[in-house]
Amino acid sequence: MTHSFGMTSKGEEARLFTIQNGKGMEIKVSDYGAALVQVRVPDKEGRLLDVVLGYDEVQGYEAGNAFFGATIGRVANRIGNGVFQLGGRTYELTRNDGQNALHGGRDFYNKRIWKTGKTGEDYVEFLLDSPSGDQGFPGNVKISVTYTLTKDNEIKIHYRAVPDADTLINLTNHSYFNLSGHASGTVLAQEVMLDADAYARADSQSIPTGEYAPVAGTPMDFNVSKPIGRDIEADFEQLKFTGGYDHNYVTDNYAKGNVRSIATAYCRESGIGMEVSSDCPCVQFYAGNFVKDEKGKNGHVYHERYGFCLETQVEPNAVNVEDFHSPILLPGEEYSSETVYRFFVK
């Protein structure tokens, strides 16, 4: 089903696509920002809860700055000093996060109307032509993002990109999850497990130092499921830098093209659980530390730690760190990546 999602300030009409799977689960996605707008799943009592933060109409997504549900590109996360070198040339991006470029640096992908590609009963594809020079990056790139809702209560997000010149690609989804319902308050009691023995240690500006730091024996350890709030206020430098969790975890068992389970989350109150699988080497775990006074769905106002993100990707600033996973894509080379959010009740 397709409905109007309102008009942007540019006079463009955004559309909202609804997909249902016959098991009571329903998702809504928009061509504005190729965004995941709603995820309704049954709780332990059989009630449907919307478990992602967002807005009622496109105007909220246009005005908001929290990246709710957004498709992020060309390069998710931060590039230190907004500068990188590629093919013997130096490229400068807009510094929109202190001295750094964040999520592309300017003219965000989530602030654009994407073209609608193929659609079916269980999927919808969004397309974007990103020209050379877009956001400061080289090369024309054709990008597609496909959302599929399976009969097993999985949201599959498949990313594809093909450039005509050397460039950088690191796409992700920036949904904020609250497994007790988007309007239920903080997520501090909800539990998270991350299949990661290390994270990318960062400086006070959230730029990795180039070191993989072990999680063992620190508040960063989520190898055993624990409440998000258990250690978030710990006297630990990395948490002080970012006001809580906002760190890139290096997941285990990575092999290119191998989709494997990397994280789980669970809410005891609702009984809703979520398993995250991906072929990406890393995941950014963000506890919503910087959300403030965001007027969201049904008049609800979101504040800090009202949702958490599990953003699959490569490391921040990876283009500038030789030992990190490379975001460089060559002419004609296909970027293909899949992330799966599977919901269950226990």
C-alpha cells in the first residue's frame, strides 16, 4: 500500500509504503531519505507495538536532525578533519561535527526524495543517483536500498552501489529502536549483546585512534547480554567522551559476504527481542545520548536514551587508517551489503 507522506518545503510530495507479512508484523518506509518510518511487532501479549522512533509526516524528517530511520551515505559515521586522500588527490568535506565530517558532511542522503524502483508484496526498492562531487566525494554512483519484510519477521535491508570512479562507500541505516514501544521512555533497562571482543578506541572527538581496544574487563563489554544502563555512567574515559555508548564495535567472525549474527537486544517488559545479522565488519552501538526535545510520533517528545541504534558499517575514519576495513570502491566494482533485523518474542 502506498500513501502520501506530506509535502516538503520544496513542494515535493513524499510517499509512504506499507508492507505486512501475515504474522501481524508491519513496516512503513518512505521515499524521503529511504527511511524506515514504522516497525510494528507483536509483544508477549499479542499487542502491536511500534518499536522505532520517528515522525508522523515528512516535515518532521525534513526538520529533524537525529537521523531517525535514515539511510546514511555516502559515508556513514565520521571522517577525521573532513579530509581524505584518494588516487593522489586530497578531498575536503564539510565539517559538520566539530572539525569532522559526519554522515557525508552536507546535503544528507536522508534529506532527499529517492526514486522508487521495483516493488512487490514484501519489498520496496529506492534508487539514488549521486553525481561526482556530491557531498565532496568523487565519482558518479548509482545506489539502491531495498527493504524486504519476510514471513519470519525479518526486515532485510540490502544496499547496492556502483561507481564510475574511485570513491568511498559506507552505507547504513540509522533507526533508533525501543523494544518497549517508541513512546515508552528510556531504553536503559533493555538488554543488548554484541558479538565483539574489541572496539575502535576513539579520542574526545569520536575519531578512532587506530587502536582496537579489548572490551574484556571494561564497561564496553557486551559479550554477555546486559542492560544498556548498567555501566553507561561508569567512570570510564571512553564513555565520558561521548556521554554514554556511541562506539564502533569490531564484530567477530567477519568474512566478506558472510551474513552472520552480530547482536541481539531484548526488552523484558514487552517480551520483544531483536537479532541483528550483517555481512559488515563493524557495528556502531549508539544509546541516543544526544537526542533532546525531538517532537516525534503522536505528539510524543523524545529525549536522550529513548532509543538505541545498531548501525552496521566499517570503522569511522576508515579511509585514513590503513589497518581498518577499507571503504574504497573502484570503478565498476559493486558494493553489496545486507543487514537483517529479526524480531521475536520470548
